[in-house]
Amino acid sequence: MKRREFVRISGVVAAAWLSPARAQQPATPVIGFLNSGSPDGYAQLVAAFRQGLNEIGYVEGQNVAIEFRWAQAQDDRLSALATELVRRPVAVIAGLNSTAAARAAKAATTTIPIVFVIGADPVEVGLVASLNRPGGNLTGVSFLGNMLVPKRLELLRELVPTADTIAFLVNPINPNADADTKNAQAAAHAIGRTL
């Protein structure tokens, strides 16, 4: 599934939380959109999100409002931004594109539904209790890209068979950094290479 398609579907999932059966909400439900990036980098995904909402009858400015909060690549701002959304109040928090954003939303509320999209194992990073029974108020999708590391290293070995040492770049403040590094080290060792 393409990322744009998933984000479109995320809009549908977020809107499902807006059903009248939920706790009392303002006359026009408000979706909180929390993202660790900036609007410029996510314009296509935001358009797909809006399209997903439109497909099930939610039109921004008519029968739903969206409150956007962008951390501008400053993860230390996420906690305050999540708290703003909770105080708003919003019916659901969606658009979470990173483990840090999902953690900030989780810390801000135990009652507002949270829909995340991350690249880590949500159980391993402490967002949900298990994949089949997440529990709590969080749900979402994880693109487990770290599971592809062994395949990528095997492909690299085939492309450059003389490479004995492989560089692995990682953002040290990324919450997935330790797990990603361990996975990469194990994968490199399995093919007889040094990371």
C-alpha cells in the first residue's frame, strides 16, 4: 500500500472516531493533527488525509474542523503541542508520523483516541500492549522498515561484494535508534560484515 493511500485511509479511521456514539463533543467535531515535521514536507499526505475524510462525508470547514500542530522537526515541542490539542478539546488525534509524536500524544491523554503511523514496533516502544489487543486509547499502523535491514544488507553485499565494512547512519535522538542499530548490527554479523 502506498503511503498516500494509507494516510487517506487514516482520515477515514480518524473520522470513524467522530461518530455520534462517542462521548459528548462540540457541534462540529475537531480532529487534532499532530506531526513532528512541517506542512511543506507533508502537503501531499495532508491532501490525502482530507480526501479520506471527504470520502465518508466529512468536509473541513463544513462539518469537521482540523487543528494542525507542526513541531517543525523539533521533537521537544511535541509535548506542548499535544497538550494544546487536548485542551482544545479534540475528538481524535491523528497524523502522528513518528514515535516521538505518538508518545507525546499518549502522555497528554488517556481518553482521546489516538491514531498513529510509525516506523517502529508499537509494542516495543511502549505505545500499545500488543498488536492484536492494543488496549488503551491508541491504535494505528506500523511500517516495520527495520525488518528490511537484513535484506538491504544482503543486497548491498551482492552489489559490492568486496565491502567488508558498512557504514550505518542513525539519528541518535530518534526513539528507534537503539533498536534499529541492534537490528543492523545483527544483520551485518549474519552476512559476515562489520557495521
